[in-house]
Amino acid sequence: MEFDFPLRKIIHVDMDAFYASVEQHDNPDLKGKPVAVGGGSKRGVVSAASYEARKFGVRSAMSSYIAQRNCPDLIFVKPRFDRYKEVSQQVRAVFFEYTDLVEPLSLDEAYLDVTKNKTGNPSATLIAQEIRQKILAKTGLTASAGISINKFIAKVASDYNKPNGQKTVNPEEVLAFLEDLEIRKFYGVGKVTAEKMYKLGIFTGKDLKQKSLEFLDANFGKSGSYYYNVVRGIHLSEVKPHRIPKSVGAERTFRENLSSEIFMLERLEHIAIELERRLLKSKIAGKTITLKIKYSDFTLQTRSKTLPYFIADKELILETAKELLYQDNLENSVRLLGISLANLNTDKKKTEKAVETKQLSVQLKFDF
């Protein structure tokens, strides 16, 4: 069997319950106990949960009230992002011992392309083991890893043996692995999409593979071709060391629900000021402004407007945000407001690389 695209050796490293694990490491009294990083007040939100807390259904982005209800013994710890960044830098330093092709997704996870690496080790599986051992030795924290021919499969594989484990999907195993995969485990298939796929009789990768490109395009729009390709092991995205942000934003959750636009204007001004600070720091401007509104019942609404010119000034951002706020009536009282800027001046047009199939055909004799 041959793949008509270049096979790479990609590792996806994901720290295990990162924020909570840092807190448990720094405070031994928390080890073995259900810990949530975030605000413990009624209006708080869980940023991360330890594995002990996850057994009770506590998850990130869950309201602290619900988390406490699910797990009465839950211990809340205030986040220390400076500390998390410090540990993250130690972890990344380990990555760079092996390759410069490191694409961080967040403080706690990254893709590594080790097709050609600094150690000369031909086995991505052994490299992943070494990386995890070094991370443990330097930070006292565990990490999990997925190893395969592209970013998509490596990302999915990293979840398989969590925590403190890894999984390799060799080239000859890729198609069978994807066919057996539950559809909700496909990276990029969220809860809403999964429910839609269930209604269409798609429960596994094998079910997805039986659907035509036309069928998937008709039912999932632009995502149709993505689903069609990834279930066949086709995901050509390269590891990009310098990821260009698609948007920049800022948001605030309020202690008390706001029920009138008038009360929201002051909050929007503070959000616009913070957004301007982030834009100036990154030397970025954008054209599309999006107002994010989360209501007291946790439903989410976004309103957007695209301007004919790039902006980064708080006054212009606030002016457009106000316009979007008054665009429609509010559906309920509001617990969160956010403003983001997209269509940035960093965007580059995607170019397709035309490469002869003869050059791309790679035999499955690929040492992992």
C-alpha cells in the first residue's frame, strides 16, 4: 500500500491536567485530591481540573457552582499563570533538544516534527519516550504523547493512553485505526457535529468513509472535504514553528448578571482597552470585529462586522462593539462580554503546492 503524500514523523505532546498538576506538584498537600484551578465563587469558572476531580464530572469551562455540586470535596486553587508559563518554557526547552519544528498549541501541548531530528534517532516512538522522561525529570510532571504520520492522527492518538502514556499509529495501521475510531473522537468533531453525524448514521470512521464527498459537502459545508480527507489519513498541514494568530480577543465574566445595555458600556470600554493593549503588543490590526455575549442561561451569541480598513485603536473598536451591542435586543441577562478582532493584517493567502505524485508516493517501510 502507498500514500500519495509525504509521510512525516509527528509527535503530539500533551501535558496531563497541566494547571492542576502544577498546583499538586507545588503543594504536596493537594496530591491525590480533587483540585480545580479557577474561581471558587458562584460566578467562577473552572480553568482546569485534576484527574481526581474529573472522576466526578468536573471539566474545564464548567461553572464553579456546578463543579462544586458534582464534587462537594472539590478544592479550588487560584490560577498562577506566571508559574504555568515558567513550567511551559521548561517543557519547550526539552522539545528543542530534538527539533526546531515545534508548534505550540497552548502552554500545555505542542506538535513536533521529528522526521529529521537533532539526535539522529530514526524512531519517533523512542524520541517521544525520551521527551516524556525528560519532562518528568525536569518538572516532576507527566505528559502523554501521540505519534503518527500527520498532526491529525498524532493529536487523536495522544488521548488514547492518558495520563502518562503514549500511542503510536504506524503507517500500515492508519486506515484501520481511523475506521475503528468513534466519530466523537475525531479532532474537530464537537458535540453538535457529533449529534448531527449520529442522525445521519455516522458513528465511526468506517461509517464516515462510506459517505461521498458530495454528501459531506451538502451536510457539513466547508468542513465536508476535511472530514472526507482525514478519515483517509490525508492531513497535509505542516508543523509551523511560528503560528500566525487568526484572531485576538479579550473578555470579562461579571459577578452579577447585567440586564441593560447601558450597564454594559463601561465594561465594554475596559475590554476594548485590554484588546488594544494586546494588539499593540503583538503589532497586529484587523478588520472584523466580533462581539461575544454569553447569557445567564449559558447560551452564547456572537455579532460581527467587517470594516473596510484595519484598526487597532480602542476607540474604533469600542464604537463598533457598541453598534453590535445595540444591533439586536438582548435575549436574557448577560454574564459575559467579549470583543475579538479577526481578518488580521498577518493573514496570508493559502497556496496549494503542486507536487508530482511520483515524488510523493512513499512506501510503508517507515520506521516509527
